[in-house]
Amino acid sequence: MDLRQLQTLIAVADTGSFAGAASRMNLTPSAIGQQIQSLEGEFGASLFDRRTRPRRLTAKGEELVRAARTVVQTMTEAKLAIAGGRTAGLLKFGAIRTVSMRLVPDAFARMRGLYGDLTFQLTVGMSESLMADVAAGHLDAALVAEHVGVPSSLTWSPVLQEPLVIAAPPDQAFRSDTSLLKDLPFIRYLTDVPLARQIETELSGLSVVPKDIVVANTMPAVVGMVQAGLGVAIVPRIALLHIQPDSVHQRAFCDGAVSRRLGLVQRQVSSRSEVLAQLRDAFSAMARAHGVAAEPMPVLGAEHAP
């Protein structure tokens, strides 16, 4: 087994075919097949289910691909360090949508000042799927919500804690929270993510039942509906960072008693631990600048899953 074989294995896993891997690796499909067969012979196990299209990894194949990604990344960074090179390469990062519009770009800009040769790939998605992608080695790290189970191979450390706010048209600022939710049409955030479930939980505990005028599955759409004067909504504070302050009236929901936390999830053993530590610091700095920094606490593994 050599590094080239591991790179080939990763290419087949990423592209789903020997032909796709051949194009990436600049080899023939038959050469790709020979390398995979060699790995299977060395480990004594089938790595791919050849009955499926695209090719699907077996359980043992998935385990080897995770290890291969770590080995390849470690060797790449070791070569740079020994040669006196700077930290470079592609940082594959995931984030939920509400932080992808402002906090993530600001943090990436800060990282470019530290690592001029580093490039980024951003995947925007739901916390659960991003967590799974980190565990599988498809992402180096992700910024995800609290209340998502952390597998034993990962750690989660909080970087942001923000209040949920009630957002309404500016001319309705005189109303109380109860009056806003009782008397104005409600714009409901409805999707299968922790934030939506948290909002629904808080609403269920109120003595009023909001009357929906719009149901939307993205937070920017919810905010846009409020800006258009359609009604009131409950949103996280950072969802309003990119808008004109006077376009929406906003104040802490329930006098600030309701908040959510976001944290950085990464593998417990990562070749990019130094870079990810700097990235976590960058997010913490951005959170402090916006007044939503999380309280310091130990990094969490599965036994302390939020």
C-alpha cells in the first residue's frame, strides 16, 4: 500500500466510478481497478459493492476511506512543513445557512490573513447532514447547532450564543411581544432543523396561537417577509445582521430568556487541528464583535453531546 493507492481510493469514493477516478488521477480505468484490487487483497475485504451504480462503499470501505483522507492530508501538510512551506491546500467547511451569509465570510477573510495559501470550499446545509459529512471525512469541520448528537469520533465546541428576537415592521414597535404575536399575521419558519424546532417549542408554551400568513423554509425568506410588512416572526439575531437596521423592528424575545448556541464540530483526530483552532478563534472573534459570543467551556465529545 502506498499514498497513491489511498488517493485513488478517495477518488473512487468521491466520484462514484473508476472512470471518474481515472480522470481525476490521470490514469486509465483499468489502472484504477488494479489499484483497488491491490488494496482489497492487502486488507482482505471488498471495499466497494460493484453491483451498484454509482459504486457504493462497503462498511469496511467507508472505514478505510476515512483513514485514507486523514493519512493523505497529514502527509501533504508534513511535506509542506518539512519543505518550509506555508499551510496551504483546501479547507472543506460546512455551515448552516444563517451563519453562511455574514459570519463565515468574515471568518474566512480573517483566516486568509493568517494563511495566505489556504483556499476554502463552503457547503451550506442542515446541522445533522453537516455533522455526518464531518464524521465521514467529506468536510474538515462545520459550524452547527446545539441539540445535535455528537458521534464518538467528533468534538463540538461552542463559539456563538445568541438570543432569539422578535422581528416586526418598524411601525409596530409599540406593541408588546404578546400583542405582536396575537394581533399581527405570523411568518413561520418551518423546516426540519433544530432552530425551527426550538421556535415551535417556544411558541407552544405561549398563551396565544399566532395566525400564519406565510410559511417559509429559509431564514432569509422569513426576514424578507417581515421587511415587506407582511407580519411578525421569531428569528435568531444573526439573521438580521445583513439588513438595514431601520427596515425591521427587533428586540430580544421573552426579554432575552430564549437563546441558541452554535459550535464548531471536527474530528477528534485531525491533521488540520492547528488551522481549525485558528478558525474557531476567528468565529469567536466575529461572535464577540456582534455581541453573541458563547461562554468559554471545555470541548465536548459524545459523552457530553449537547
